Amino acid sequence: MTRAVLFDTETTGLNPLAGDRVIEIAAIELLNDLPSGQRFHALLDPECDISAEATRIHGISNLHVQGKPKFADIVDQMLEFFGDAMLIAHNAPFDFGFLDAELARLRRPKLDPARMIDTLVIAKQRFPGMPNSLDALCRRFDIDLSARTTHNALLDCRLLAEVYVELTGGRQRGLVLDAAPGLAFAHYERPAHREIRPIIVSPAALEAHAAFIARLKDPVWLLEPETATP
């Protein structure tokens, strides 16, 4: 079974080298590319002010992070959750850059870039020249965006998990992941509302179809089974 971790960060600004810090980290576990239900989430005191521009994007202000743990307080839990899994993010170099800066402050090793999976790169390869933001991809794949009023990291992870499935092969409606101790597997549940609806063809449509068939030379669906050839 393949394990990966999909994650997202929110920050005080755009440049970790200029002193901007991480204020929120969210991550969810994927088993064989499907969410297992296991997650990690932390809202953090960045030990500096959050810019007004950043607050407009993610809705997190200085008031929201007062009294919250610092990155040093949660780093071991985060790294334990990450384990040795591949790490998936949208515009992954941005999130890797911020986490690497936080780790460097604690004299911890940076994340291995070989573990990076960037869904933005995958999206640009699949949809060259088209908008490939998370919002744009959700709209393209008909994923519900109604709850996304700001860039909440945990919600973004949930949305990105759906996008990732689409980017790597496409989802099947009704596909769910069952989990038991030491076991997880996918199965398909038929939606309860789905009904079998017979297609009723009108006499006029049947007559028009017969007239069309009559104009064809030896239509194969009118031949006897033993005379029909591929």
C-alpha cells in the first residue's frame, strides 16, 4: 500500500528569506491516493506580525494566533506524521521553502526535495496555457467550492485531495475508502438515489430510424448472426 501526505501552509507573507513565518499547517494522509481520515493540523504563533495583505487572503489575524503553539512546539509531531511519505502540495516549492526555513531556524535538516510532488506542475502539464490555481481546478473538475471563502489550510488540503485524484487518473463517484486496524481498501457504493430509467422511443423516431437503415447497404445489425463479419 502506497502512503503519501498532502499538505498546505498559510504564512505571514510571501518570503521566508525576509522573515515571513508559517502560521498554519494542515496535512492529510493518503493511502493509495485516497484519504484515510488521518490528519495533522496546527495553528501557530509566528512570533511576528501577520501582514494585512496576508490576512486578506487567508483570514488569519494576529488575534487568531495569540497563545497558539510555536513551530518548535509541534515540529516533532509534524515530522512524525510526514514520516518517509511522498509530500504533495499545490505550488509545492512555496510550502517546502517555508517549512525548510522553519526547520533551519531549529537547526533541523530540510525536507528532501526528492519527496516533492507538485500538483501545480502536474496541472500545467495536463492543461497547458489554462488557469491552474486550486480554485480553477476545482471548478474544472466540478468540485464543490462553496465552503472556501478564504485560504484555510485544512479545507485546501481536502479540496486538493479531490483535485489530485482527478489529475492522476480521475475519480469514480461513490468510491469510498474503508479502514480497519491495519487494513484499508476501496469499494464502490451505488448512490441510493440512482434509478434505472428506461429509454422510450417514439413511433416516429422508430420509423425515421428504419427509413435511414433502409438506405444502407447490408447493415450488419440486420444480418443473421452467422453471416455477420467483423
